[in-house]
Amino acid sequence: MPNNIILVVEDDPEVREVVCFVLREADFLVSTAENAHDAWTLIRKHPPTLILLDWMLPGISGIELARQLKTNHDSRGIPIVILTAKGEEDDKLLGFESGADDYITKPFSPRELVARIKAVLRRTETHEREEVVKYGEIRLDTTTYRVTVNGKPIALGPTEFRLLRFLMRNPERIHSRTQLLDQVWGTNVVIEERTVDVYMRRLRKALTKKYCDSYLQTVRGVGYRLSTEIEGDTA
């Protein structure tokens, strides 16, 4: 993947050196930054294909930097992978809340790191030309991260946005909680299935304001689906 530039934002020189070596061995081009300020400078000059971001940075944390990147028009489309020693479920959820596309805990194996980065890039490249997704009255723009219903905007967090995006790209199908975890939070991220229910409730609440909450259906004992038709044992 010679055209893929990975920006490694890591203040620990030893970790940075190891990560860069692994990525270059996998044929990635690599640039580096030690803090959020330097990262922003590089991103504005040469936007990377993906950002590998350490949580514990000096000054502005990696989590705050991720939030800034995902709310900035020019950088919000760049996928972010959080790399951190924080491995608790709450930490992972906070990482995804910031807009991260995947979350890798230290210590990590070189093979896992490369595999996870490639998986995120595949997901991004698969849909990079599909800028606008429509379903019923809902319109989702992947370039501006805006969702509207009948032209009226609704506010969604990063995780709810990814969840709705996946459902809109795969409507009418029933998706189990495990499938949704894999598709929205990424494979190999250990998060309880109840997390899906929490974010489904948040998404449904946001859609309620525009009277589209009935699209998001719970199929008891199976999972969820996005559908304009109500049938079977749904809630």
C-alpha cells in the first residue's frame, strides 16, 4: 500500500520507533508527530490516509485531538485508530465517542497492528465514493458528517453516526448485536453486547424528534434492522 500515509502521533520515542518500523515493513509511508500541535501542522500541510493516535499526549490529549479532528471539515474524513495502554471498556467507549474508527491496546503484536490498520482502510476505501446515503426521509452525508430528515438536521454523536451509516447501507436486513459490534466498533474490540442497546436507544431518541424512530426496529431475540415496514415481532 505505497500510497497510504500513516501519521503516527506518539510522544514516547521508543514506542514511536517500533510502530514506525512495523508500518514501514508493511510498505506504508509514515510521518510522525510528538504532540497535538505538531500533528495539526502536518495534517494541514499533508493530510494522511490514516492517523494512529496515542491517548496520553502532552498538552492536548489524543482523545481531545480526535474530537477536534472529527469536528473539523477538512479532517473529519480521516480515519483514526487509538493506540493506548487504557484497556477498560469505559476507556474504549470513550475512544469511540471521540470519533475513533478502531482502538488498539498496548502491548500489541506487529501483525495485529498492521491487520487492524488495513481493516480500517478497507472499510474506508469501500465506501469512499459513496458520499451520500439515503433511506426513506433520512439523508446521510459521509463527507460532511451531517444527517438530515426531510431537509432538517439531526444531531448525532460519532458512534451513533457510524451505526446509522451501517444500517442505512444495509437496510431491511436483521443484524445481531455481535455483527453490529464488529461492523461499527471493529473486530477484536472487547465490548459488551449491551453497549449496542445503549447506542440504539440514543439513535432512536434522535430520530424520534423527526418522527423516523419507527424505522429503527428491534427484532426480539435476534437484533436490529432499519426498515420502513413493520412486520413480525418487533418493537
